[in-house]
Amino acid sequence: MPPNNRELAFAINDVARLLRTFADHEARRFGMTRAKWAVLARLDRFEGLKQTELAEMLDLQPISLTRLLDGLADNGLIERRPDPDDRRAKRLFLTPAARPLLERLAALGEDLMATALAGLAPSERDALLGRLTTVKENLRKAIHKQHTDKDLERHYG
């Protein structure tokens, strides 16, 4: 791998790790973890998800997500409702108590990103987002192709 590519891979990994560490630290101010924050943020965007759908979105094992959901439900921030189409499944919804917390967490997220992106002009931030989106799509396509190739191999040898 050319040195610049290797350094770029390390930099992306380091930025993601540091962002997670900083978010964990900041979320503690609200008695939260980054993982719980992520669950609430996803439900804010996609309320009514099944637990399995949310686990996939967050790249969590179902048992790990169940523990997070139990804690959020015990704190009155989410509720599980029966799925009208599948009696075995539960759909996830935010409670009214979650809304003020989500507003504070959104402000915290803005502050966190302002710190992380300090020194970058808005046009540079837009360009960075565009490039990272391209990288993300390239990786999604590669992963999808791997799964498709494995399925074909399994079916047709």
C-alpha cells in the first residue's frame, strides 16, 4: 500500500476513534453513553424501527442492543410496542421524556463537531463531507459485491 494511502487509513481510523472517545466523555455530562445517545438519535430519525433493524443500523449484536434498550426503557426514554404485522417483533418509539434530552444532546453534538472541525472553512467542511461520502459508498458497494459473490458461489459452486 502506498505510504499516503496507509497514512490516510490510519488518520480516518484515528479520527473515528477520537470522535467516539470525545463523544463518550461529553455524553457522561447527561448521564448517557455514546451508545445510548446513538440509539436515541437513530430513533429520533427513524421512529418505529424494529429492534433487528436498529441493531443492523448501529452495527450492534442484538443482545447488546437489548441491554441498551432495557436501560433506556427503564429510564422512561423509549417504549417498545407490538408490531401489528408480526406479533413476535417489537417496534421502538421515543417517549415525550426523551425529547428535551435529545435537544440537549443535539446541542452537545453541535459543540462536539465545532470542536472537531475548528479551523476548517464551511467550504472545506462541505468538501470533506463529499469525499468521505464517496469513500463510504465505495466501501458499501465493495461489501455488497462480496455478499453477492458469496451468495452466487454458495448457490452455483
